[in-house]
Amino acid sequence: MRNRKSLIALALVAVIGVVATGSSSARTTSHRGGTLKLLANAAGGTLDPQVNYTLQYWQLYQATYDGLLAFQKAGGSAAFNVVPDLASSYKTTNGGKSWVFTLRKGIKFSNGRPVTANDVVASFRRIFKVKSPTAGGFYNGIVGASKCLKTPATCTLAGGISGKGNTVTINLTAPDAEFKYKLAVPHASILPASAPPNDAGSTPIPGTGAYYFSSYDSNKQLVMKRNPYFHVWSQLAQPDGYPDQITQSFGLTVEAQVTAVENGQADWGYDFPPADRLNELGTKYAAQTHLTPLTAFWYAPMNVNIPPFTSLKARQAVNYAIDRNALIKIFGGPKLATPSCQVLPPGFPGNKPYCPYTKNPGATWSAPDVAKAKQLVNASGQKGAKVVVISANDEVQKAVGVYLASVLNEIGFKATAKAISGNIAFTYPQNTKNHVQINVQQWYQDYPAASDFLHILFGCESFHPGSDSSINMAGFCNKPINAQMNAALKLENTNFPKANAMWAKIDRQVTDQAPMATMFTPKHLDFVSKRVGNFVFSKQFYWLVDQSWVQ
Amino acid sequence: MSGAIVDEVLAPAGGDLAIAAAGPWQLARRRLLRNRVALVMAGLLAVIVALCLGAPLYAHHIAHTDPFRSNLDGTTIANGKRVPVMVQSTQGLGLGVTPIGPTWDVHHYFLGADGQGRDVAARLLYGGRNSLLIGTSAALITCFLAVLVGVVAGFFGGLVDGILSRLLDVVWAFPVYLLAISLSTVLIARGFSLGPLHLTSGSLLLPITIIGLVYIPYVARPIRGEVLSLRRREFVEAAIGLGASNWRLLWSDILPNVVTTAIVLFPLMLAIDMLTEAALSFLSIGVQEPKASWGSIILDGQDLLYTRPAVALAPGIAIALTVLALNVLGDGIRDALDPRAKLRKTKDD
């Protein structure tokens, strides 16, 4: 009797499932087609996925390129999961130093050529040949990488990577628990072996994704069309997209972008809406406005090698004096950001709420302590020191720079604010030759690991004096803390939770040393047109543009 | 004895014979005083300058505000009620913070607040001081150096003229705004050091120097031409014949005759320089925060055009009025100094 009931229930579930699948399939098919029109004030630079390091194009690469592994194409935190992509499976051997991948069969590039192990090997060599910005940071652990970094043109990664049949093996010099993440970012995209051994610039390189870049004019428009050779091999790694075509047009101001989306002339603008339009979006267009918390932080790196911030007290004074709530007002209000004092953002591996720089020190920030800040400036012996606050010249960053200058003046420095072009605002402060004392920056995670914030932004290995590629803008190199970072990286291979606990301690220590003033954790605002449906926001790569439909 | 060419002014029939005996400067002053439009504009300019000079008085004693300090958490009085300077939206998704608009109360944010919660009226007055200071100083540099270069090139001729003229050609070859923007972009980042001269990146001397230098050819060219013409005039040749030295010729015969051109061009250059300063500051490469100029306030207001247009409109109107006043006054001075080249008809003509 019991079995019979179970059988009937099972049959019912099966029938409901078939009906649901059928109706779901019909619904999704009916949404296929149309052109998704995106806007951006300016193009994002080179289209080469192994060179470009902008969110603007990384967002688009999700639908155009694949790696051996991929971050899951899903909403929310599920997007942090790494799943096999061009590889059907993988395993680690040799104590975590060798990664063996089995390639899927039947996958073709958008030019019709099949993906082979040879393409995979060539792609990894190409990371070094094109001097990918993360070649030294993410992929320097591959055997032979150090030679490739010295002489990129002749890079072979001898002993580091090999391909035979459907198997590709990557050998590392040491186990790296974060390597799976590094294989899932666009710089590790698998490209045809025939791809040029230098930055392809505005020439699109064939990819394996659901779309391919059909044309790119950095003054006008970027066009993505359906890849005629694409088929779904993993719904998690590379699902099919809805629109037939996706375009990103350049040249409109942010104001004009908002107006165009309001009027239905475009579907989305890449740039953050201007302050004077936020109220309008939050009231008249609330249904089309999507807010999502980010694993990111806005911070002001203070150069610990240039006065006045050679003094710990001077750096801590800045931290005490900043009114995070005031800064959040510049950003658009408390619905768009939350105050923060530490490096690791909320919800991120290793984050343990910590804020020593507030009126009532504890887990969260409550109010600035200007009196204490003034005391610290006096005690530092740096009172009256001249400080120039550098920021990008866009509306929000410039305003944050002006606010910081105002705060610095209030606590005893003589500060001015200088806004520089957004094109150089990221690299200019990195070069020690430019003598930048304090600047306004943001850091958005590359992958969900504490090291992506702490080790990359404040590790000795990230500080390269005289170079534009010195992401440790504070020039902070604290040997004991750095040793702990390297120990935590090692520990990740065997005990991830314990490693995260160690990162939490490191986060506190770095915060106490104040090589930066953390300001707030931002939320992301996407304003889409009325016709955009199925908005899916991946915490890893933001709005999955191809997963939305326009009809 | 001055070798200036005295206009052949004849006493009008039945008029005051004293006019015929008056010197050229006196005559010019009288002509200027008869030009009512120019006088109205001079008055307007004087009011603007006086208001700007009174900026500290207004900020500290009337508005009780520090226009260089962010005041994002501050409050003020509007319609008898205490209200926040930055108003957080509470409707819908609660996005956006809007600065308070004009209260039309001189004691409390008369023209409203900018994106940093600072008093726009106070910044407008302080900004006017900087705009006028930069414009005036740059125009003085331009006119002084242009007269120097123009007179030396035109008077000595030959190789000296060739070198100076080619130098002017090189500067002239660049579109003036492009040159100013390029120089500002480079120098604003690092400042400028040459021997004992050291200009820090936030110093007002940087925009003053840049703007002052880029316009030199525009004044030096006509002055050089005038000197070339004067060099062949009878009174100069007579002086040469009498054995006058070059120095005496320059000081007594040439300079007094070209200085009127520089005087006429000065208000026009001042207007142009103020516009250039506004353009550079609008592009973030002129006056640097927290200092203000009318151009930088327009830039602040650009981000608030939809909700608080007064922030951009107020300095825009101030620039327009000042430039209009300077141009009309400049024309009046030209009419006064050179009555044969009337630009505007006055009631008395």
C-alpha cells in the first residue's frame, strides 16, 4: 500500500515536472531575440580578454569567453562557486602542485575551429606574452612563469603546462588553493592558438561563449552577436543567452545615459548615475532600479613612505577624523553604502567586523572622533604639513577627494584636492615617482578570497617602487604582517576555515597600522529599461547581461 | 617733452576753448565720462569687485559659514525652521541626497548649498576674488610682456625681430585653449620649478602664469606693427636726426604712443583671461579645491543641474556680467583714447 502511494506520488511529480519544464521552456524560448542596448560614457580600452582589466568588459566577457573553469553564472553568492567550464573535470595531484584537466569534446570557437589542448597551452603562454596585468600576480606560480615574466616574447612555460589529447596538465611551483579562482577570471580565457602574441587591441579574438564580438569601434560601439557554433555544455558555466544581439554604445554623458534608459532608448548605462538623478530613480523608476551589496570597499591609501603619512599617528588621525556617514551622503545616501573601517568587506571570507576608528571602538563605526584626531596630529609632529589629495575627476570620486581635503584641513594639515583624469587615476598613484601622499580608490574583488584584498593591496610583493604596476599604493611593507599573509596563503591549501581566521587577524593588524583610511562598502546600482526582464546579479561579475531578455 | 601724437582735437564751434588746450589723457577722460553706457558698465564692474572683496565679511559676519569646509552633516534655518543642509530622500527607495536650495536669506544659505554642503553665495564671492585676481594678474603679465616684446621687436627689427616674431609664431601656432589646457594638465600635477621660481601645484600663480603667457602674441603682434609704423613717422626720424639715443627714442617717443593700445587691450584681455580661467577651472585644471573660482563653482553645479541649477547659474551669470562690463568698458576706453575708431555710438555723437 505504502509502495503504491509512493508510485502515484512519483508519477504526479513527474507529470508536474514535465508540464513545468515544458511551460518554462516555452517561456524562455518566447523571450529569445531582440537587441539589448547598453551605454557607457567611454569605451573600456582594449578588447583583449587577457589584457583588459575593467569591470566594463569583464562583465561582457562572461558571455563571450570561457576558461578551463568558470564562476557559476548565477545570482547572489552562488556566483562565487567555481565550476568546470571548457574542462569537463579536473583533479589535483602531486600534493596540490599539479592540476590535471580533461577537456570537453565538441566545443568550437566562434570562427568554427574546435577547441584543442594546443589552444589551452597556447593561451596560458599568451598570458605572459601579452604581459597580462595579472601575469605576475595570479599566474607566477606556474612552473616556468618566472622565465616568462622576464622574457615574455619567448615564453614556453616549459614544465609548467602540457597538453596531450584531451588532457591538459598545469604544474605549480607550490600548492595554491586559490588557483581555481585564478583560472576562472577572463585573463585565463582560452583563445585560439592563432591569437596574436600581443595585445589585440580593438580586433576581436574568437571565443567560445554564447556570443562573439562582431565589431568594436572604441569611439562608437561594441557589438556582440550570437556565436553560431555555440551549444550549451554546462548550464552553470555558460548558459545560452536571451538577446540575439548586445550592443554597448559610447559617448553619452552619464546624465544622458539615465535619460535614454528612462525613455526606453537604451536598456542600461554602465556608469554610476549622477547624484541629482538618484532621487528620481528611487521614486519614479523604483521598479527598474536594482540595488545590490558588493564585496568591495572605497578607501584612501596613505603613502607610508612620504610625510606626513610616514607617521602612524598621522595616518590614524585621518581614520579617526573621517565622518563615514558624511561620505556616504556624497555617494548617494545610506541605502547605497555602509560605513566601514577595515579592509575585508562584510560577508567576505575572513571578515570579522572591526572598527577601532570611531567614538566607541568596537565592531561597527558610529561617529568620527575629531578631537582625538587633532591630538594625534599634534603628537605626530606633522601639524601644518602640506597634503595633496588625488582623486579621479568623476563626480563622486572628486567630491570624496574634496571632502578628505576638508577633513585634513580641519585636523591640522594644509590640504588641497586635485582631480585627475579617470584614465590615469588608478595607475598614477601607484608610481612612487609621482609622490602621491593620499588618494581616493576603490577595490572590487577579483575572486572571493581574503588575499585578494589584503595580500594584493598591502603585501610586500605588490609594492614595486617606480612602477605603474604597484597596486600596493600605500607602499606598505610590514615584514611580520607579510610573513603572516604568506603563512595564511599556505594554510589555505589544507585548512580554509583556519586560514580565514588567520586572515581576520591580519585584517585587524593592517587596519591598526592604517596604511589606508577605509571609508565605506558600496552597493551597486543598476538602472535598466522597462523592457528588461530576468535581471540576474552575480556577486562575482555583476549583472549577467545575456541572462536578461528584452522581449 | 612727450612725443605722443596728440589727437587733432579742435574746439567745437562755440565750445570751450580750454578743450583745445587739454592734454590727451584729459581729453580721453572727458570722452569716457561722456560715454554713459561705459560708465554704467564701470559702475557694474565696481559693484562686482566690491562684493567680491567683501567675501570674508559676508562669510564670517553675515552668513557665519566657512565656504572651504565640507558641511555634509550641518543644519541651517529655512522658513524659520532648522533643516539639514543635505536633505536625504525618504521616498521610494530612499536614494540620493540633495543640497538645500536658495533660501533668499542672506544669513542662511542665500543661494543654497553645493554638493559638499557649502554656502554657494559665500563661495561665489570668494570665487569671484580668485577669478578677478587671476584675470587681472594674467592680463597685466600679458600686456607688460607683450609691450616689451612688441616694442623691442618692432624697434630694433632685423635679427631681434626675426627671433621674437618666430617665437610668437610658435605660440600662435597652437590653438590658445589647447595650449592652456596642455600646460595646465602637465603643470597642475607636479607644479613648476625653474631655478628660484617654484610654483606648487595648487598655487594660483600657475593659472595666472599660464594664462598670462599664452595670450602674449595676441597683444604683442599689433603693438609690434604699431612700433614698425611709428619708427618711420616724422617725429621719430626728427628725433633720430637730432641724435637721440635708442633708449630716449623708446622711452619718450615710441612707448607713450603704444601704451594707449595696451591700455585699450587690457580690459579686453582681462575679460578673455577670466573666460579662460573659468574654462580651465571647469576642466579641473585651474583653481584647485578647496579654493574656488567661478569656473570651478560651475563645475560643482554641473552635477546638480537637475535639482539645484542655481549652483551653476549663479557663477555663470557673474561671469557673463563681468565679461560684458569689461568688454563695453574696453570699447569705451578705446573710443576715448582713439576717437577716430568709434566702436559704439554714444548719445553725444
